[in-house]
Amino acid sequence: MTFEDRIGQVLGAARFLSRLPLPETAAPLPSLAVTLRAAPVAGLLIAAGPALVLVLAARFGLPSLAVAALAIAALVVVTGGLHEDGLADVADGFGGGRTVTRKLAIMRDSRIGSYGALALGLALVLRVAALQGLIGRVGPGAAALVFLGAAAWSRGLMLLPLDLLPPARADGLGQAAGADGPSGLAAALLGAGLLGAALPACGCADGLQILAALLASAAAALGVTRLARHHIRGVTGDLVGAGQQAAEVTYLLVLSATVPLG
């Protein structure tokens, strides 16, 4: 694969995972499964603007709570709430359905229920609180690096259910993306892990803190995958979004709790 092909792959993944007005590439993109290998690097592109919002808001002297909330809000705007929507749909489906068919039907319903609202609200509060804690401990610059690391690593981990589970439906993302095989998953996770480790290492965290964050967030993504196997016996696009959210929340929480005061 040429350098231009790799750039096109990153842009394709970023277009799929966000609302960024990115240019189309001349060369045709590979399959969605292959394109999503670039999701970790696309995560950096997606989170770059929100990370800048974090730094600039802090420069203007806003309280750390407002800074964290603005950064998370900017990220939601950039992604169009794609992953958050998946988390809410999964919570509604798993919490409100009794059969696999009913759970999948609830997940496809665009209306949000009580389980979805609770899950979405809790995830947003935890992300803002963790980011606020990081800003208070290590400053906005280092917190922005952790924020970028979370974006990259969590988007690598969201590929786990796509490779470990069969599609739950005959259509949708689970079917379209499919599995890219062990080598594709390993390459994506390796790249995501390097970004998820190097960025906080440059800012504030040591090896043990980073390892704890990487392992805990991987466990969270695998936990979502296991729940999906139990509840719907497969993977959907919503489930992928829920896995990303679980991984991102866990990564930020662990580092906010373990990094020392700067």
C-alpha cells in the first residue's frame, strides 16, 4: 500500500466516523473492514479540533469543569454523536428487550428510552469529570495529549467486536464491515496502543499508569463484546459505538485517578 493509499484510508475512516468535511480521494477505497484499520489514526484527526478547544478554553481562564465540558461537546459535534447514539441504543435494547429479535428492534428504533438516556448521561458525566480531573492534576496541555490518546486507543478497541463476533443482522455495519482477520485487527490494535501509550507518556503518565489504562479500557471493550454475545449473539454498528464509549470512559478515568499532581 502506497503512502497516498494510507492517507486515503485514514481520510475514509475519518469520514465514516465523523462529520468532518474531508476531501474524497481519487483512488477507490478498500472494503470498509480494511478502511477501519485506520480508525485509530482517524481518531487523532477527529479529536484534534476538540483538543485545541480544550487548550484555548483553558487559556481564556475558564474553570476546568467548563473547559472539559467544552472539549467533550466539541468532540460530540465533530462525530455527530455517532458513538453516543450507539451506546444509548445498546442500553435501550439490552435493558428493554426480552428476546434477541426484540432487542435488535429496539436498538434500531431512533427514539431514546430511559435506559439509553441514563447510559448516555452517565457516560458524558464520567468523561467530563475525568477530563476535569486531568486538567486539574497535570494542566490543559498534558490533558489534551491524554484526550488524543483516548480517541486513538478507543477507536482501535471498537474493532474488537467486529472481529470477534458474527453480524447480528443481515444488513448494517456489522455485516458491511465484517472481520478483517487476526492480522488486520492486530495491526490496528498495535497502532492504537502505540498512540494510546505515547501521547500520555509525553504529557504526564508513567509506564504503569499507561499500562493500567490500556488494559482496563481493553477489558471494558471486551466486556461490551461479551454482553453482545449474550444478548444479541453478534455485532451491530450500535454495539461498536458502545464499545468505543466504554473504552474511552475507562481510559480517561484510570489516568485521571492515577497520574500524580503536576
